[in-house]
Amino acid sequence: MANTTKVPFLDLVTPHVELEAELLAVAKKAFSTAGFIGGPMVENFENEFARFCDSKFCVGVNSGTDALRFAFMAAGIGDGDLVVTVPHTFIATTEAISQSGARIAFVDIDEAAYTLDPEKLREFIETRCDFDSASGKLTERSSKLRVAAVVPVHLYGQTADMDPIMELAKNYNLIVIEDACQAHGAKYYSKREGAWKTAGSIGHAAAFSFYPGKNLGACGEAGATTTNDANLAQRMKMIRDHGQAKKYYHDIEGYNGRLDSIQAGWLSIKLRHLANWNESRRKLAHRYHELLSEAKDAVILPREAAWTEGVYHLYVVRVQDREALQKHLLDAGIGTGIHYPIPLHLQKAYQGLGYKAGDFPVTERVANQILSLPMFPQLNEDSQRLVAEKVKECVAATVVR
């Protein structure tokens, strides 16, 4: 009979119970003022989140997908353009590219960090593209499309190695849009600037998701884009609101992608706790490191790269037989997740791009071995010890190669 002990993969109930009075007060304020769309609560949150990210501007929208998509559109990326990103990410990254009218190109990830490998990006540029120094245009040779942008994905709460990415972008006139949807508050040490930088302040713009399970989660759908470019921010504000420069004056055709006031108010309350929640996640991650250290021959633990201070949106391990471990944990009442089981270049949705198995070996190898263990700020030590005990129990006779 299965063990009845329960360790959930994620606990979204406890923080909302703890903050219930404050959260309900936001809803009551909206009801009493009928301020449901836009207004002070949205503006306040935008200002607060911009400061949190060390960015000049924040534009609230209704999802992380729109945050990415509107950033591409505001930057003028669309038909005839190619955008480079990784195949190891959630499909929203690539949906935003294709739905802006651009075409997707993939490069592989760094096996230790699971983020975009700058050397693979360099290789893509130098072997598959031509650069016209007179026009400053980089063209992908086979498609004849302009390479317009690169999207480094800050995955699992850890930033990509941004210095070499930004250097390549500068050399080849590429726009950099950070996908920071899993990296609220993550830090990157820039040797180039000799300073720690916050995710969302490094590229030309960055997209954040506030889906409920994120480190900073709404009670529904929500997202935001941060940028230091005033023109980009203003254009995004128009795009999210039917292209309006002011009410009923439409300078461009836009979308209905606004952030609800109640969600913004709730996010403002939660933002006050985010630094502490992130620190709790880091402590939990370090405890996992200690508890699983004796199984290091059979389990590859997350490695925090020298350039980053991660916020552990997910705690992802790699094992030889992922399915066996997941079943063993499930039988013990322990929840897990897989982020992500099928690389995007092998998804049915992208068959038309012409990629095949073997094109991105690091991503494909990682995707077959990764498993996300329970990770949330309120996870207690006894639960972690049980998770670690069951992991070690399952992998005792296996070795990751």
C-alpha cells in the first residue's frame, strides 16, 4: 500500500491564508471604487516592481506570454526576422516569437546551468550567418532572414550568462529580450560592469510571468515587461490597450492585454514578501544539497553558476531512470514535476521548422533525466528529509552518466 505521507510539489494555499486579510482588503477597495482596470493600483505595482528589478520602467500586462510578445512587437520585431532562443523552455517563449510574426531559431543549452550556452550562440552566428558590416545586418544564410534578437531564458530561477550574450548582441546589432518568467529577484554578476545586476535589468527588455506558481504569483493570470527604454515602454502601453495613445485615439492596432487592478494590488502585497520567500528557497536548496550529497554519484544536483545568485523557482535534479524515481516518490506521497519532458524542437507544433532528434544533444539528454522536487518557501525540514530519503532509496543502485 502506498505511503499516506503527503509532501506536495507546491503549496499555494498557505501563503494566501497568511495574507488573507490584506488580499481581501485589495478586492474590497476595488469593489468600493469600481477601479477594476488600470488606475493607481496598476501604476503603483509597476513602479514598485521596476524598483525591485533595478529597472526604469515596468509595463503590467495580462500574462508572461503577452509580456514577451508585446516586447517583440514594441521593438519592431516581426515578419522577415529571426529570433534565437533555446529549445529547453516552456512553449510560451517561442509562441511569443512566432505570434509576433518572427521565425524561431534554436541553439543548445549549457549542461550545468540549463540556460543558453553563449558559445553555441557564437557558433550559430559565425557558422550559419553572414554579417554585413556596412548595414549592420546579420542574416541567417539558409533562410535569408535577418537575425533580429536573442532570448536568453533564465530557467529554474538562475540567470543565463549575460555578459557574453550582451557582447555578441552589441557586435551584431541584436536586441536582447530576457525571458525572466522564472527568475523574479535572481541576480547576475557582470564582470563587464563589476556589479551584481537584477534579472530584468540587463537586456533591452525582460518579460515576467506572475502565474500563481511563480516566486511572485498572482491569483490568476498576470505578467509584466521591464525595460530602461522609455520609448519601448510607451509603445508597449499602447499595444496592451488596443493601440490607444489616449482613449479612442488609436495610433496603431493593438491588443487587449491589460493587467487587472485587483491582480496588481495583490502582487504589490506579495512583492513585500518576495525577498524573504526567495531567501527561504535558497536555504531549502542548500539543505537539499546537503541531504542529497551522499547520492551525488547517482543524482546530479543543481549547480549554481559562479555568475548567478539563483532564486530556485524549481529544484531540478537529474537521474538515470527518471520515471522510476518519479513513481517511487509518488508511491511515498511526494509530488514532483518535469520541466520539461519534450524539447521544443521535437514538439509536434514545430515540425515545420525542420529540426530533428540529435540537433541539440545537451537539451535532449537533459530532458530525459530531469525531475523537479518539491520546492516552495513553506516547505519544512521533515518533509525535505523524507524527500531526500526516498530519492536516495530509489537511486542507490544507479549512476548518472
